[in-house]
Amino acid sequence: MTSEVLEIAGKSLILQRPGIAASTLRAWDAADELLLDEALKRITAEQRVLVIDDTFGALTIGLGEFAPVSIADSASLALSLKANAARNKALQTPPEPHSWLNPPDGPFDLVVMRIPRHAEYLAWLLRWVNAQLSENGCVLAGGMIKHLPERSVDVFSAAVVTESVLPARKKARVVVCRQGKATLEGWPATWKGYEQEGLPARVEAMPAVFSRERLDIGTRELLPLVKPAVKTLNSGARVLDLACGNGVLGLTALACRDDIALTFSDVSSQAVASVEHNLKHCGYLERAQLLHSDGVPKESGKYQLIILNPPFHEGGVVGDHIALRLFKEAAEHLAADGRVLMVGNRHLGYHRTLKRYFRSVQQRAASPRFVVFEAAL
């Protein structure tokens, strides 16, 4: 059993990861430990503290006595914070974290952030932070060395003033920064996208969104099956684009029919913001619902069609645990006469796991790397 106790500054914090992987993977890593150690050396009671992209609550709860404001792209942080705060009853329960759909206002004196795996998201974050940092504010940016993006040194130097790079510890690194002059105003990389046949506008996305500059190869396999599936639906049918990313699958469904109700759901707030952006540009905004959610909310009701290209990694962890949870939730929210269209990497063997939740599982398309399935109850 993996340890659930994080020892930091004389405190013992009980932290768990939610979901299937909870018993085998810790809810923090060495980068969290290094960030907490350095933050606690520098922080003072009167400072305003911001935590960015905390994973499972270690940073926010570890700095809880200083009442940090927390913002994360992922909707899963809110669930993790609530659960882990309940495990540490002596500590104050942190407030609901912000997302990029409702970012907090600065200024902040200390920013503690996880370095993302993608260079453009890091560049975006640092430019956003520059506008929120107090004049003498400090940024502590940390991550596991193997997960740092390529060109990260160049990204930091272009956006902020790097004061020091702390010695590595347990394969983790922390960079100490001061406010730079670069901001998001006029920065051309906030939105990138591509033209997609059949849609009236470019499909664009923000930096945290997967495959924002081109149609990813899994979606390319699934997309040709969306139009035929949508055309068979009754008027007023409800369709869910689950783990929607930039929303290209759901947008394609809306382009086919103007009498269906489309819901887009994604764990990433930048993905949800990107879908809203694309809906506006396509003229479909009034015909859709947007959910920033880690999966399908229980109150969502039933859908006649669910479209799914599930992620197969969570941070540095690769596996099928996310897909399994999404399959289960899709089955729970599928109408009796509904169906799920999904694509997955061939090596993950989804044809077996889908049968845990669906009576009918049929292969509809395949390539050397991906397989498309249709599932029904």
C-alpha cells in the first residue's frame, strides 16, 4: 500500500488520489514537497498566496494556514480538495478552487505553481501570472524533471525574470522567478486551430487543450461515424460529447442537425472555454450546454448518443483507469435505446472493458493504432 501521509513542516497530512488508482499511487510527488518546503521558508502571514494547478490538493492544503487562493485547469481538483480536506479535520477547509472560466483577481505576493508538461501552456501561465503578481512578488514553479516541457528554459526566460534554479531533489526541480514584462495582451499563441470540413469556422483551442493545432488521429477515425449516427436520431434527441477537447465531434453533430440538444463536457476548463469560443464562431452557442466536469454529473439525465475519445493519461500516469470510469458513467447516462460511439488506442483492449458495462459492443472502424466501437445497453 502506498503511503497516504505527507510529512511537511512538522505536520502530517493525509492525502489520497481519487478513483481507481488511489491505492497504488500517491496524491503528491517530490515536486510538491520541494515547492512546499520553499514556500514555507518564504511566506509571511500578510502575503496573498496563489496556487496554480495543484494536482490533488497537496499544495493548497499544505499551505492552508495562509489561506491560499487556488486555480486549476482541471475540475478534478475541487473533488480532491473536498475529500482530502475532510481527511484532515484539524485543518481549515479550503474554498472552492477557481478555474480558467472564473480566474481570480490579483495582485498576489507569492505564486506556487506546478510546471505543466506542455511548453505553450507554461508560456501562457507565466504571462498570465505577470499581470497578477505584486511588484515584489515571487513565483515558485516546480515539477518532476522528466515531465518538464522541452525548451522550458527558453519559455521562462521569454516571460519572467529567473532569480534562481534550486538544486534538484528526488528528481524534482523548482525555479524561483520574479515578474517579467510579457503579458497575454497581443500574444499570438493563446488561440491556435485548424479548418475542419463541414464547419463554418475554424476549430480553435487554448494552450492546455490536447491536439489544438490539428485533428488528432483518434478523432479522425471516429469523426466519419458521427454524421450517420446523428442523422438517425429523433428530433429533440440529447447528445453528449464527453471528454470533448476542442469540441470538434460535437460541433460536427450540430452542423448535421439543428433539432438536437448537444452537451459538451470536459475536465479541462480551457477545453470548455475553447468549445464556447468555437460555438460562438460557428453560430451554435444557443443550441449547446457546457459542463466543466470530471466525467458526467449525476444530475445530467439520459442521452440518446454519447461520443467519446477518452484520455489515456493523467499527468505522468498512463493507463485505462480514466476510460473505465467514463465507460461506467456513460452506461449510467445512456438511454435504453441509445448508443455510445468511442475510439481508443488498440493496445488498451477496450473491446474487453466495454463489455463490463454494455451488452452490445461492435467494432465499427479500425486502423493500425486505433479502434472505433459502438456500444449499447
